[in-house]
Amino acid sequence: MLNAAVIALVAFMTLPTVVVIVVSFNPTAILSFPPSGFSLRWYVNALTYPQFQRAAVNSLWVTLGAVALALPIGTAAALALERGRLRMPTLWATLLLSPLVVPGVAAGLGFLILAASLGLLRSRAVLIAAHVALVLPFVVRSVWVSARNLDATLERAAASLGATPWRVFRRVTLPLLRPGLFAALLFAGVVSVNEFVVSLFISNRVTEILPVAMYSYVVNYTDPTIAAMSTLFITATFALVWLADRFVGLGRVFLHHR
Amino acid sequence: MDNAVVELRGCTRDYGGVRAVDAMDLVIFEGEFLSLLGPSGCGKTTTLNLVAGFVEPTAGRILIDGEDVTGVPAHLRGLGVVFQSYALFPHLSVYENVAFGLRERRAPAAEIARRVGEALELVRLDRQGRQRPAELSGGMQQRVALARALVYRPRVLLLDEPLAALDKKLREEMRDELRAIQRSVGITTVFVTHDQAEALGLSDRIAVMSRGRIEQLGAPREIYERPASRFVADFIGASTVLRGRAVAPDMVALSRDLTIRVIVAEALRVGEEVELAIRPERVRLVAGPADGTAEARIEGLVYQGSMTEVSARLGDGQRVLAFVTEPAPIPLAPGHLVHLKLPADAFMVLA
Amino acid sequence: MKLLLLPALAVIALFAVALGCLLRYSVLEFIPGSLKTGGFTLDNFRSVTAPQYLGVIWDTVWLAAATTALTLAASYPVAYVLARTASSRVRSALLVLTLAPFFTGAIVRTYAWILVLGNAVISWPIPMLFTERGVLVGLVHFSMPTMILLLAAGISHIDPVYERAAASLGAKPARVFWRVTLPLSLPGIVSGSLIVFAWTLSAYPTPALLGGGKVQMIATVVKDRGLDSFNWPGAAAFALLALAMTIALLAGVGRAGARAA
């Protein structure tokens, strides 16, 4: 009985995804169910729409930049939290995780005002900086979990065998942190690519990233182009998440193991 | 004849490719204290879980009070279980923990209060009712677990290595207290342990287990003095195993120059190869050669305070272990030649 | 070692500066038609208490509460199976199915609900799109992955031996859940509910797209005023309100949690 409920709930969670995928192949702009045929025209439309193309490039740069910055910064912070013998580790942790708590609209408006005050309204730098701040909590959290499960005695053993601190970090710590780093990379990338609210505030038609471009489209047009775009997003995401589970075992990142 | 409270008939339990319990037949009688004793992986905890109803047998039946309970879930079997980690509910007080089983049985409030009070008095924790398990020491937690399992007078008490988490001194204290409580309440008890001293000291009967089967079932003295197999002889207490050939119904030649006399229940077949076991405490160190002694050279000494473990090698190369009570009759040092008296009636013939 | 914290703190400082700008603008006078601002004023906060905006605030709180309750009820069974299943295949499948929506982003998911609720795919007897009902469904759907993961993490910390002990004492499965599992999973329930509630208070894409302008929540007001009317001071006041509510929530329950421990 529990299993039946769970199956129904999981179906509820996946229903919209299924609908989007089905609709994306709809031959006409007017939606009908069951679909009247099969067509790839909306995919062509989505992939050739200049605004989407520009937004995709923007997304690529912003996400790459944000992740490239957030990973080392976040890893350093996680190690400092775990090993730095701080006096009030939870306080610092809360501080580092605080962007998660701030409403998107507040952060978005704040960054917009800040950019305007600095005369940086059209700059991609502000966008990347905002993304780094938004993505940092995920990186810190993922790496911290991994760092916490890292047995410090392994590093001591390496030191006793003659490895310098840098070598210990490279040959022992870093490899053992790999699950956390991988999860951090995954989270940071996906959160950044999908970030919408803050980016809506601080980007314009030139600098906007993909979700914002899609939003503009949805508000103005009703054809299934967005369904096609969405299906592409969904496929890429599913593949990434499935891969992550295969190689890292997402259960280990989220659940406690006995 | 006491009546059988628990019966396992041909019980087998497989986990994937591994057979944890192998076609086991076991009868447990009313009021007895039975220990399941064996090394890790022998299947003793699985057997307990079968009786408790936490796992179902792959084959065979389980009866409690003559009623077939195979397939009956754990919460309907009416047993009391004490877990190795105690499993005291952290979010409930000691009182509520003990009252748990009674509340499930819809006992009226007054009765609950009375019985919980009695149970806590029995384990001498009547002043700790309001505390949380986390505030108690390991020994006290164990007693709460016991009270919780006993308060509703189950048919059988099952204990899964309950003393394993305690330090040595506490373990011995709890062992005595456990036995006293069990005797006073008179409840049929199944006790799982890997510690043979515990099993020997507590039980009416012991089932020595290995690889999912019972190697020997009997009273402690019988298990110790007449082990049925090499495994039992090795696992219970220490022993020396000597190999030789029977040259007469009561004589065994260990080597060309060493023949010893043995007194055993069944006469030996001449020419047959035999394995003899002897407990180290029965081997005596004597001053010089005499009847029934063998010469041996000391190889190792382990001082244990009240006695010294002497490991010595016979002329034919076989090793003998002897426990010599301190102070020793003669000076002991590695390399010394000593004379070991091997009493004829101390030998056990291994199957 | 402690110095490794600095870069991250710099990022957070930047974030704080952005919020500081928000604070500053909220007390400046809005000059309609331009981005320039006048002097110090508390008018922006006073406008927050105007009846129509109070109505929006109340609607938001109510919607957030309803979302949290429904999400909790829907997520617990999934979280329980996820945490307790012995089969790693089931666990993987559930994790992927739970996490993937989380990762596909707000626009994609909200658009999906536009399709489903808009009578395009399924004909609903009652109107769902552009109503509060529709927004509620979208919000619950959005919040489920987070709630499921937080609950599952909490449940996986409960040693299964407690459930066995309860069964051995005579409790049938429903009673085991009620007397042991549920109380012990309370920390997960509280943290999950809090996060979902706080997040929902400030949700934007779901009410904006599924509500079609007819369902107003605090976040939509901020966007309308900030981006459409260029009333940055006015929008800032509202944004700060959302921020304050969120912080008050988390602080309040954090203290309650510490007291209960």
C-alpha cells in the first residue's frame, strides 16, 4: 500500500516532464492530446532562434566562469571549516550558506541596484559574481560533507611516510574528496545553468542567460518551442544526474549510510 | 519431562548464496537458560532472529508453545528481546521505554504503573524512571532494556550478545545479575554469545554452533569435558590435540618412543589412527620421569598472574599446552627440559 | 588553514553589499519616471501596509503554509521508501527521479504545468490555470524534491533497530511508525517544512507564470515594481519584507529546536 502511494507520487512528480516531452513533438502549434502526429519543427525552431543561441552562449560563459571560481573558493572554505579549528564553526558555516536563505527577488534587486551604482549595468561580471555567490553554498556543503567523512588519520599516515603538506593534499586529500567535489561540480553547474530569478533582474536582452530568454518567450508566445527547449534541458539533466549516480552514488551524498 | 517452549524443525535460512542456518533442529524447554555459542558468522544471531520473527526461514518451521509461528510477524509472537545495542528509544524516558510493550497491549494505566515499578525495582533502577536513556551509563541502559523486555511477561526472553558492549568488570557483574533475575523470574531464555566463559557460567545447556549447524548440544560440563568434535574442543577452552595410532584397546603410540595409556568410554580399535585432546589444566609438571609422563622442551611461556601458560614440544615434534599454577614447582625458562604428566583419564577422543 | 576561509567570505561580503544597497534604497524617495531617488523617507514601508498589499502578504503566507503542509504529506512516503529500501536499484531510481526535476530549472517545470493545467493536455472540470489552485499545485510540485531529500536524510539517520525493538514489544507496523519512526524523524520534518515555507514565501516563477498576473505573491510585487515600474525603492521595501520574514522564521524555529534538544 505504501508502495502504491509512492508510485502514484513519483508519477505526479514526473507527469509534467512526460507531458513536455510529448508536446515537444507535436506537429501543430495548437496542442491536442493525444498528439496528432510527430514533428521536429519546434526543435529546429528552438535551435535556430537567435535569441536562444545568444542566450546559450551567455549561459555557457556565465556558468563556466561561476563554477571555475566557486569550486576552489568553496573547497578552500570547506576545508577551513572542517580542519581549521575555528572557534565557532557553525557560525561561519551559516554565514557561508546564507545566500540560500535570501529570497531570489531580494538578491536580484540588490545586485541590480549595486550594478547601477557602480555603472556596471550591462556587465557580465556582475552576473558571474552573483552566480558565484548563489552557487557557493552548494559547493561548500557538498565538499564539507566529503571532508567530514575524510579520516584525518589517513593524512597523518601520509605525513609520517614523508609527504609534504602539499603532496598530502594532492595525493591523499584531493582524491578522497572526489565524491564531494564531483557533487559540488554537478550542483554548481546545474544551479547556475537553471538560475532564473536573480538573473532576470540583472541581465538584459544582450547578456541574458537561457532560462531568462525562455521566460521571455513563454510570456509572449504559446507554441511548443519552449517544450522542445525544455526537453533538451531535461534530457541533458537526466543524463548528468544518472551519470552522477552511477559514478559517485548520489545516495552517499544525501543519505546516511550504515 | 519439561514441555518444549520453542522448537525449530529443519530450519534453513539463506542470504543470497550464503546459508546462514542449515537444517537446524532445536528444542528449548520451559524455564531453561540456553546459550547459542559460536564464532562470528556461525549463524547464532540468525537463529535468534528466526525465533524472534525478524526474518523468515527459507525452509522449515518454528513452533512456540506448540503453535506454528512460521510466517507470523514479530509483533505478534509475544516474545521479549534484548538487543546488543539495547535499542532504547532515545525520545522516550526510561519509564516510557519500559512501559512501551504494556501500552501496546492496552493495559490500564494503574496496571502499567504497578508493573513498570516492579520491573524497574527488579533491575534496581526505580529512581531513574524520568531520565532519558542518553543520561544513563552502559550498564544501566542494559538493565532498562532487560526490564523493558520482561515487564509484560513474555513466553521467551531472547538476548543478542547483551553484554558485549560492557567492559570486563561490568560484564561479570551483569552476568551474575542476569542469571539471578532469570532464575527468580523462571523465564525460558535464549542467549546468544561468542564468549565461552559467559556461556559456561550462565547456561543450563549450550548449543555450540559452527557454519549454520549445531556441533554439540548439552550441559556446560559435558561440552567442556567431552567435546564431540575438534571444533568444539578448540572453541571451548584451550586444548592440546595429539595424533597417534592405537596399539592396544587402551594404549596410543604417539611416536616410536612415546606410548601413553588412555581411559576412554569406547575401546580403541588396534591399528586405528586417533586424535586425542587434553585440557592444559590437566597437564602437570613433575620433577622427574615417572609412569605416564612424557619428556618435552619448553618453547614458550606466557605469564598470566595466577598461572603460566607453558607451550612445550614433545620428542616427536607435537606441541603440548599446559597451565602451570603459580608459584611453579620447578623453574621455567625457554629451552628447559621438563616432564609432563598426562593423566590417562584426562584424554578425550575426538571423532 | 583559517585563511582558506577568506575568499569565500569575500564573496559573501559582496552579497551582503548587494543587500545593503537594497536596504539603502528602501529608505529613499521614489521619483516616478526616473531611476534617480530623493531623500530619506519611510513612505516605501508605509505603502507596504496599504490594504491591497497587506492582502498580498496574507495570501502569500497562506499559500506558503498550504504548500508546506501538502508537500510534507506527499513527500514523507517517498522519503521513507527512499531512506529504508534495501534495494539499491530502487534507491537509485527514486533519487534520480527526485533529483532530476530539481535540476531542470524553474522555467521548464513551470512551463510543464502550464501545459498540464491549461486544459491543453488534460481537461479539468474546474479551471486550474491562472488560479490559486494551479499555483498551489505548481508550488507543491516544486517543493517536493527538496522536502523528500531533507526528510530522507533525517529518516536514514534513524537506526532500524528501533523499529525492530518496537515490533518485538508488540507494536504493529502502523504503531511502530506512529510511536517511533515519526517522532524520531521530527528534526527532518521541521527543517524540511521550514525551508519549503521560507522558499515558498519568496517564490517567483511559479506564481508569475501559473498565476498569469491574477495570483499575486510578495515576489511578483517586487518584480512588478522593480523591473516594470522602475520603482526600486518601493520594490526594495517589499524585498526586505520578504527577507525579514524568512530570517525571522528560520531564527525562530532554530531557537525552538535548540530548546527542544
